[in-house]
Amino acid sequence: MKQSIKDTIFIGAVIATCAIIVIISGLSIIMPLREQIKTDEIKLVILQSEIDFYRQFTNETLRNPSYSELSSFLQNDSTDNHSYIKDTYVCLDFSYALIRNATIHGFLCGYASVAYGIFSTGHAMVTFDTTDRGLVFIEPQNDEMHKLSTGDKYNSGVIEEITLIERGEK
């Protein structure tokens, strides 16, 4: 399937989720969201519905890339060209965009929530389970690849917890 057709189908998925956004907007007027995490969870639900819609209409099977395929994809992907805008376009938005682009490319990937501690904010990253080097964490703001685990120092903090949310199916 040509890339432009894939893009068109994925745009259709985004349009199809507009109803969800309208409902969420209405709910936010009635019941204001108190925590940013609620908004983040909603973004992840919308992302999952877009991926499901895309896969349903393309019949594509997502697959795990090799490390070199992942490197090549990241070099060509433009997610990291976007500017970080505090409270507007943040790490979750970068992750969302990279997951969307990887899915269109046919790669299976996941979202990782990295927690630094109870009194600090977390961080969103993207994971790929490469066929030759295992689980790799991607910093979507600059395409850096990392091997991370709890106790590691990262992003001016010590990682206390990593939550992986798989997207798609193997």
C-alpha cells in the first residue's frame, strides 16, 4: 500500500476520533480534569483508537524492527523537529507523534512512563523491542536510544518506576 494511502487512512482515523474529543471536551466543562495525568490517559486512549482504526482498514501486521531499522526510521522521522512548548507540546505529545509515525511505518512499539519519585513529574518515552538488541527506550524529543531500568540516572533524576504500555499486537 502506498504511503499516501496509508497517511489518508490514518487521517481518517484521526477524524473518526473527533467524536471522542467532543465528548471529552464536554466532560471537561462539566467535570474539570484535576490532574494532568487524566489528560495524558485520554491522549493514550485516543492514540490506541487511532492505531486500532488504522490496523483494521489496512490489515497490516505490526512487527518489531531490528536495531538498524529503528535507527534508520528515527533518522527519517521528523518528530524530534517539533519544539517543546511548556504545558502545550510536551514529552507525551512527542511520544504520541512518534508512536503514530512508527505505526504507519509498520513497527510495533510501546509507550513508557518513567517515574522519578512521588514529588516529581514523570517522563514519557517510546519503546521498541528490537529483534537483535531487545528493549530500547527512545527519547522522542531528540531520538536518543537508551537501555533503561529502575535505579538508573536519567533526565536529572533517578528512575524509580517504569511502566510499559504495549501498543498493537505482535
